[in-house]
Amino acid sequence: MENRQDYLRAGKATDLKGRDYKLYRLLEILPGFLSLATLIGLFVLSYFEPVFVAYFIIAFDVYWLLVVVYMAIFLITSYINLRRGLKTDWHAKCVNLAQGNHDKEKVGDKSLAREGVTWEDVWQLIIFPTYNESEEIIRSSLQAVVNDNFPNNRKIVALAVEERSGEEGRKRAENIKNEFKDKFYYFNTFFHPDGIEGELKGKGSNQAWCVKQLKREFLDKENFNQERILISIFDIDTVVRSGYFYALTYKFLTVNNPFRASYQPIPVYHNNIWGAPFFSRVAASSNTFWQMIMQVRQESLVTYSSHSMTFKALAEIGFWSPKSVSEDSRIFWHSLLHYNGNYRVEPIHFDVSMDVTCDSNMSQTALSLYKQQRRWAWGAENIPYLLFNTIKAWRNPGFKKNTVMGHIFIQLYGFHAWATNALIIALLGWMPMFLGGDRFNSTVLSSNLPVVTQNLMSVAMVGLLLSAIISSLLLPKRPRQYTIWKKIIITLEWLLIPIVIIIFGAIPCLDAQIRLMRGKYMGFWVTPKARN
């Protein structure tokens, strides 16, 4: 590799050579090794050292109870922030800023608002990558952008279409273009060629191609100021609530150092939630709650799915790498390392809605959900990426070691917990009694272990109850074809979460980490979109 930028655009070990390849491969083994070592180690020790494992399980259950309480506090805080954000008139607040009423708003000393930049100076650039989704899905997402109360003559919208979608894809794109071409300041479709050497087929390479073409064919010719463009990358099923772009703009204008930040709304999965299978709803809501918790823990917040950033920062890092599966989070890690740790994610207390995983029937939906969760868990590929590039940048002047290492620790912990915690609680906690033999089962600890575990887990069920309540509060208005019993059933489905987080959480996460260990690299799998 010739320079640091080449390292930052690497997607996996095979993009490197020599000692760099060996080091990166070793780091790719790390996440899966830690997870398997934990699970296998506890299983083996349950036979040889059952007393040690029993005490470990009790300590782990206490730890888990504290985590549940900790997360519950953050979840409640995030829900309150979301409700407050949805009730706020962000247009009025942007107008207030433009009138110079900075004292009435929380405006950073080094913000753009202090420099006299107003919301009327800001352009919204929205990219929708698509492969084989229906016109119905594409239309609903674009119509939501039209309906947003930010002026449409300040919106630039592009539909990034995969050329491999064939003639059907071109027909869909043409129909959509004819329908929406006059509704924004600029709207166009861009077709991403198939089979470009060195590219991974996926969302990242598609949107990177689209934005580069858009920049060359339109933005540069019209002499747009890159510092005044906010770019939002939305999954094709993303439906914005009116007010989102004013909320985004307000945050952009009021924070300090706005060009060193991405902007993350809360993802909710409401587009088809009433008609989706129960396991898809529970998995989707669990993901929403995790994102809500991370909004309060800003030091842990990473870009996810549909998010926004400045065009200036995106152009400076060279746009998305065409080699990464987890492009929505990789763009943050790329930016963090490019700017030597001086980059962050700003939470937007506002939601955007997407589709719950739903396929042609229940069995196909279960398979699709498993594959979706495995692809999300493939985000573990960012751990070797972070470690490798941190090693390379360690001696760089101004490199914020503590910030980057903090992120690395959080990622290691998060993916390890995702792969192991549910299995430890549900299965391994009972292994000392099954494998410990008479030398363990004759002890007082043996009879007390299930009692202590059951009591601790019963208290932890309070977190499950809270999740069910907030899930019910977040639900969109019930369609007429469903009775009140449907809402009650959806709330009670949370009782099944222990099973769901194992089948559609821990197992696909382990699957992804083992694949990464073996160097069996995953491609980008497109989740089917179906609405009942």
C-alpha cells in the first residue's frame, strides 16, 4: 500500500499483501476467537471446575441485572427525548436562528449559526440506493421526502439503481423519474454498472458511484458550495416523518465543528409492522431500542442504516469504500480514522421508519431475518479494520488515541456480548449441574444455583416489561383491518424475546464471526421487501 488512504479503503485482509495481510488476517480471527473461547471455555470448565463456573454464572447474572437497569434508564431517557423532539417545531427554531435569536436556542460558540449561516443556505441531498424493490416501496419513500415541510426547491434527490436489476429495474426507474422529476430542485436516476473490478456488489459501491456521477454531472457544473450540502443516505424503504430535514438542519447549524460529525435519527420499523410475523417485529423493535439507548450514550453512537453527514466530509474522505459490506457504519469508522479521532455522531431526536423483514411466507421470512441479522453481525469486520488502521496511525501527530481505543473497546465488547450473553444465560448457566457430576451436585451451591439464577432473572424481567410498554407506545396507528387484540398480542410477543435473541441474535452473530475467522468473506445480501 502506498499511503494511509489506501489502508482506510481496504475491506478485508485479501486487499493487502505481505506483513499487512498477515496482521489483518490475525485481527479478523480475534472477534470469533474471543466469543468461541468464552463459550467453549465455560462448557469445558463446567466439567472440570463446576464450582468456579457456578460462581461465575451467579456473578454474570448480577452483572446482567445491573446492565438491564442501566439500559432501562437510558431507554426511558431516549424515549422522552424522542417524544420531545417529535413535538418540537423545528421549522420555527430554524427561523428563530435565522433572525439571530441565538440566546433563545442552544447554539455552540463555534457553530455555523454564529457565523451567520441560516437554514435557507442549506441544501438537502438525498440518495436512495435500490436493487429490485417494487415501485410501491420506492414511491412511498420519495413521496415522504416530497411531503416533508423543508422546501422542495432546496432538495436534490438521486435514485441509485443497480444495472444488474435488468430491464425491469430500468422500467421502474423510468416510471419513478417521470413521476418525481418536477417535484424537487433536481431529481435523476443513476445506474451503477455491474462487474466493476475491485468492487463488492452492494449498497456502498452503488451509492458511491451515484454520488460521484452526481457531483461531476450536476454539483460541480452548478458550482454548489459543498459546505452547505447535507447528504442523507436512506435505505430504499426509509420513510421520513415531516420535519426531519428541519431537525437535521437545526442540529447542523447549532453544534460546534459541524463538519466533523454525522447525524443519526432513530430507526423504527413501522412501515409494515402490523402484518409482519411476530419474530420479525420483536427483532426489529429490539434493534430500535438498542439505537435509542446509544443515542443517550453518544460516545458509543455509530452511524446506522439511514443517516446524514456533510458533503464536505464525505468528499474529503473519498466517499464510501466499494469493498465493505457494512457500509453504513464503515463510513463513520473511515471518517474517525481519517480525521485522527476527531469525528463523532450527533443524535437527532427524531425517527425515520423502515420495513420489518417480511418475505412471501413465514418460513421464508425466518430465513430472510436470519440472513439479515447475520449481515448486520458482519459488522464485526470493522474490529480488524479499526485495530489495523489504529496501529498504522498510532504515531500520527494529533491522533486521539483515547477516543479511538474507547471505540475499539466498545465494539469488541458489543460484538462479544451479542454472540455470547444470551447463550450464557439460557444454556451455559445450567451446565455445571449437568456436567459437574456428583462432586458438584452434592454441594449446597448446586441446589442454590438455579434458585439464585431464577430470582435474578425474574427481577431482570422488569426490563422486558419496560420494552413491551415502550414498544406499544411507539406503535403507529392501528389499521382498521386489525382489532385491539392485535395490539395486545404484539405487546405480549415480548415474552418470546429470550428465544428470538438466541435464534435471530446470538446464533447468526456467531455464524458471521466464525466466517470472518475462516476468511469466508460475506457479500452484501439484500433483504427482501414485502408489505402485506
